[in-house]
Amino acid sequence: MARSQRSNSSSTPAPSDIVSRSGRFSSGPAADVAAFSESISFDWRLWRQDIRGSIAHATMLQSAGILNAAELKAIREGLEQIGSEIEAGRFTWKPELEDVHMNIEAELTRRVPAGAKLHTGRSRNDQVAVDVRLWLRDEIDALAGEIRGLQRSLVQLGSRNAAVIIPGYTHLQRAQPVYFAHHLLAYVEMLERDLGRFADGRERTNVCPLGSGAIAGSTLPLDRERVARLLEFVDAKGKPRVTQNSMDGVSDRDFMIEFCASSALLAVHLSRLSEDLILWVSSEFGFIRIADAYTTGSSLMPQKKNPDVAELTRGKSGRVIGNLMALLTLLKGLPMTYNRDLQEDKERLFDTADTVRRCVRLTAAMLDNTSVRAEACAAAAADPLLLATDLADYLVRKGMPFRKAHHVVGAVVGFSEANNNKPLNQISVAEFQAIDGTFTDDVASVFDLKQAMARRTLTGSPGTREVKRQLDRWTRSLAKG
């Protein structure tokens, strides 16, 4: 059932009367029902957007002849005064008025008689729809700036350690050498895709549903396009963007789902980064140190220094994914149009936005307070087994088919293991040639790590020149904002 709209009358209703239970009901809800159905405990966060939407709606009502200039002025000033009091923490929220909309409207009407006309042509169904779109639009913009900040932190950490090489891993086994900066830049690329998804979702969020009413619009001469302009629901050319179906306008929550889906993927990326940091800071790896301010100790073991920020970020990804699943489940069986089930959408949305924004900010701060243990990284990267694939490429350049080269190098590794794990770079030329005659005196050059990194010249590779080029490219790009 849609939230009913109280009809206007010549007399001003008492604030306690301005609730969804209109003259149809002989009494108010039972106390336990009121407590069960209130949403002010969480939707109070929409107060800025609610006031902004109400001022835009009132401005349009005045141009439609429903309000006069004096009434509009009184409503605007009343709403602005209420907003100032909320901002200062002096406003009293009343659970019996259910939600943010009725709390603000009831207080406005108590102060300004013309406030009783504000709800003309409007339902809480389209009111909450526009409030949430306004709120989410601002959240996406703020989050995008914070993601940019995280990208900067990754690039700066990489630039400060541009010469550091570490093992790259597949299956958590040492695979091939990569620059530390190259590893960090992988996350910069992931975050760039995240930004694209949020920007794309913002486009669909940026559509104004106000004027849809409870379900079927209004017979009054409302100017939806003017309201859209006032609330900046416009395209790149300044053309107003309004929803094109009143039923869809009040029931659509796709834009929330998109945001939560993009946030879930962002949270997964943050979790993966956190996992790398957790491994790198461990005694077994020892590649990095995280400053004391971003770690915690143990209540029992005095030697412990735990990467709790990274661990909590990794853990909170499950919470964000869960919020997405909750929203999808909430919507999957709802008939058209508004159903009170939709009240459950905001807590999941708010929690998702709060969680990912906090994780992004703290991850960036943690990286800004992380140092690299270059000697430990160099020791790990010095493992000649990391260049086994380079050894196969060496044979390919001498004309050997890769499959055979792969087999031959496997035999070299087998020889190494059979000889007390003799390092590949300490195997003699004669021993190499005993395995395959294609090896020549220049085989030792394969194990020069500096040359090995210089040989990686492909776009996107972890080669010396390419990593520097990518660091420079991202530094310039992020400097622009």
C-alpha cells in the first residue's frame, strides 16, 4: 500500500495529525507497531536532501499558482531554519512521526501555516525516491574523490620504491620477478575500473522522480522539468532528466543495486590488496613495515604487531557483499509499485556507503604510513628460479620450439633439485650443455636480474622502462584531480 497523502484543507492540521494515518483511521497505531514501523532512526540522514527537495517543490508550486510569493518565502525560511537547527544538533526527532519527511514537515507546519500546502502534488513515495537519489549522487561524488586519493597513495608508494623488485606469485608460489611498483599499479587499474562503474551508475541515479506522486502522478499543473533543473537532475547539456513512468519512478531501486554492486566489487579489490599487505608484513615475507598507528598489539603476546586495518578491511568486504544480496532479495518478489518493504533498502545502502568510504580512506592512510624493506625484497627477488621462464625464452630465441624449451628447462630444474637444490645461476655451462646442446656460453646472462627486467618491453609488462612510464602516466593523470 502506498503511503497515503493527507489532503489539504483551509485549516492547518496539528503536527501530530500530519502522519500517514489519515482521516480513514479512528486511532493511531499501537505502540509496538509504531516502534516496528518507524524509520527516523536511520533515515534522518536524508534531512539535507529532504529540505532541498522541499524547497525546489515549493518553488515550483509557487510558479504553478498553488503558493503565493509570501507563502514560498515563509516556507523556504522555515525549512532553512530547521536545517540550521538539525545541523547544530538542536532539532528533536520524534519517532511517532515515523520518518524524516514527516518530522520536518510537521515542524514546518507548526511554525509556518503555509507549510500545510507543501505536500500538494507530492507523496512520500516520490519524496523518498528523490531524497535517496540526491543523497547517493553526493555519496558517489565523495567516494570517487576518495578512490582517487587511494590511487595516489598507491602510485606514491610505488614511486618511492621504484627500484624495488619482488617475486610475483601465482598459486601463492614464486613465479617471475616484478617491480614492487608494478604490483601496486595493478590495484590502481582495478580502482580505475571501479571509478568507471560508479560514474556509469551515477548517470542512472541522476534522474528526478519527483512528480510521480504515490503511483499515478497528479492532476495539478506541476512542472517536473523545473524541479529537475532546480535539483540539478540534468544531462551534460543542461537538459532536465525526469523519470518517464510514474509507477517505475516510485518503485525503482535499480540505482541503489548498481551502487551496492559496484561497491561490492570495490570491497573485493580492497580485500585483495589487504591480503597482499597482510602477507607482505608477515615475518615469512617481511617485505613491508606498517607504522604503529595503523597496527595493533596483542593482549597476551607482547611481541605482536598486527595489521588490523588491513584485516578489518578484508573482513568488511563480506558485509558489503551481504548488503548487495539483501537488496536483491528485498526486491525480487515485490509487485508494482511502492511497498513498505522498501523501507528496508536505506540501512543496507547507508551501511554500504559508510563501509566502503571508510575502508578506502583508511587504506590510503595506511599506505601513506607504510615503508618497504628493500633488502628483504631484494633477497627474495634474487631467487634464480624466478627466471626459469626467461631461460625458456633464451632457448626460443635460439630457434627451439617453446614446448621443447619448456621441457628442457624443466629438466634443468630437475637437475638442480637432484643436486642439493643447486641454484640455476651456479650450474656450469658444461652441465647445461649436458642437458641440451643448445645452451652456449652466454647462458649466464639470463640470470642478470637487471637485464631480465630491461628485456620486458611490452606495454603493460613489469619492465624497467614500462613501469617508469606507467608511474609517470598515473602521476600526471592523478595530479589533475
